Amino acid sequence: MVREINFDGIIGPSHNYAGLSHGNLAATRNAGEISRPRMAALQGIAKMRANLALGLTQGILLPHPRPDARWLARLATDYARAAPHLQAQALSASAMWAANAATVSPAADCDDGRCHLTVANLVTMPHRSHEWPATLKQLELAFADPAFAVHGPVPAPFGDEGAANHMRLCETHGTAGIEVFVYGVSGGPFPARQHREACETVARAHGLDPARTLFVRQSDEAIAAGAFHNDVVAVANERVLFAHEQAFHDRDGFFADLRGSMPSVEIVEVPAARVSLADAIASYLFNAQLVTLADGGMALILPAEARANEPVWTWLQELVAGNGPIRRLEVVDVRESMANGGGPACLRLRVVADPATIDPRFLVDDAKLDRIEAVIEAHWPERIDPADIGDPVLIDAIVAARRALLEAFDLVGLIDS
């Protein structure tokens, strides 16, 4: 019964464009624009429905309490008295990007035979650095079964951004795999958010076999171009690595090591001469969900922006027409998430496990998505102008909306955490 489960973050009622993420070009470009939290959340639900229609197993992670009063209290203030930049950081809905929730190692890779999850500390960005306590609480609830081991964050100052900088290659999801941790080195115009020390700490905590664990440096060019996470330039699924030619600092060395560890690996590389780093990042070509379907074939779940980019879409048409492992393209509309710098893969955390070992409140089918959708339609703000983030009426509406969702799913214990 072991399978891959995609846990998508439900986009929270405080979703807004405050431009908080240095190095995330989309978030910076759209700073100050009007956001539409209700539309954003409904787009996320539609993506989950599309996954279910493909035969995939789907889970959810819930919005965090916003504004984060506990974080502000540690800064010796509260929301009403906080400076505008602290208000924005306390209100951020960025926990919706579940790829940054944790790093996950399936049981087949770990020396104790349990699936391990380490919550990401996200220390590089102030607005994300206070996410981990609420994320940890949810992970401890969802994965309370003895089949799992849930770890607290890597200590600061070593930055850890979770699954967005982690890939796994294997013959099938339930068999032992090769785990690839991708880190960056600071020195360019944007910070490298993932530190090698954090990668090594997580690998030790999970009990991974050093012979089947690779630590790979992201290219400076990719970070400078706006690839703030590895999943903006590379994604893996089972035996397939799908990556841009300029994704890695030592491409040849990495590929040689990977082939040495897993001779059956299939590397699908997009040449820079066909798709530039700028086009790959603008379209979020690689921030796609690469998934295995029931018939054993693979599909890319892509944002609509990939179809709108001519070089990207032309290359993709040639890809699926060929004899490679990726044979199907599924396009989803996640424009509200994309405008804040997160595509389909940002919105999900992959966990390989038996669904029977997971708290059922965190697993969804179409009927449960209907219920979530009804709460969103009734309670999520229709729009948020960043100029209004200090409005107490808006804040009360955001708090009430999240409460309504948690009450609907018997998760009131998460109200203040």
C-alpha cells in the first residue's frame, strides 16, 4: 500500500503581494499589486482535483495562524503597534508552499525502517523564519503513527528550505533510492538559502546510507537568474531527472556520480540553447509536478505560464512526441500562486507512505474538497490591497476564515498554533 502522496498547502486567507522574498523575481515584480485570496485558494483546490482525476493520492496542509501574534510578541510588539514591514512579515501566507515544509526520506531509505520528516527552518527570509512551529505541529498530527519520525528544525544559522532543495531517484517509490541534497553558495546578487551543513544534518538525522546520498551544489548562474530553490531548475521522479543544463555547479561530476549510484537513471536535460534560464524561471517549467500515473507512464503537471512561453512549449511538445519517459503534459491554472513566486511543485510536499498510517483529516477526496471549497467561498477575502494590511477589519476576517476551516475539519487544536 506504500505510494507517493502529494500534500498541498491550502492557500490561506491572508495571501497578499508584499514582495517579501529577495531573489524571488515574481514576488518582487508583483509587490504592491492586489491579491485575490479566494481565487488563489480555489485554484489550489482545482489543482488537487486534477491530481485526483489522474489517480494520484492527495493530502492537505492547512494555513497557519495569521498574523503570527507569537512571533510579534517575541519581537516585543503586537500587530496594531508593529512597523508596516513587520506587519507584512507576520501576515505572510507563504506556508502555502508546502515544498518548503520539510525534507522527507521514505522508510526504504532510512536505517530504522521509518519514514523521516525534518521540518525546514527557513531562516534566510524573516517572513518565513517563523513558519516552522506551526508546520511542525501539523506534521506531528498528520504523521503521529510509529511508521514516521518527525524531527524539529536544523539549528540556525544553517539555512534549510526543505523538499524544494531535495530530490529522490529510485526504481519505484517504495524501493530504496538515491537522495540528492542541493545546496547553494552565497556571493551573488541573491542569497543562497540552502546550506550544505543543513543538508548533511538532515541526512544524518534520517539515517541515510552515505553511499546512496549525494550533496550537489546549485549553479551560481541559476541562483543569480532567480532560481531561489533547486525545484525552479530541476525535478526528479522515480528513475527520471528532469533538469536545465545550467542547474548545477558541476553538472558532469553530478551526472557521473548519479549514474554510478543508479545506472538505470534517465536524465532529461533541457539545453540552454533551446530554453534559456530566464525562460525556464519565468515559466516555472521545472517547478512542475513530475508524477507516475497508474499505467506506469509519467506526466508533467505544469503552470499555464509554461504553455504561454513559446520556447518552453515548443520544446515540451518535442519532448512528449519523442520516445522518452515523459509522455503527457497537464496544464493547471495557479496564477495567483505564480504571481507570488510559487508554481505547482511549490504547493506540494511529497511523502511516500501507506495512506492508512496517516491521520485521515489530512487526506482528501472530491467530497472533502467540496467541503473545503464551500468554506473558502464563504469566508476567504475576495481581494487584499497591501495598503490595507493594517486594517483591523481585514485582520478579523482573516482570523475568522481560518477558524471556520479548522472547525469544519475537527482541527480546532490548531487554532492558536
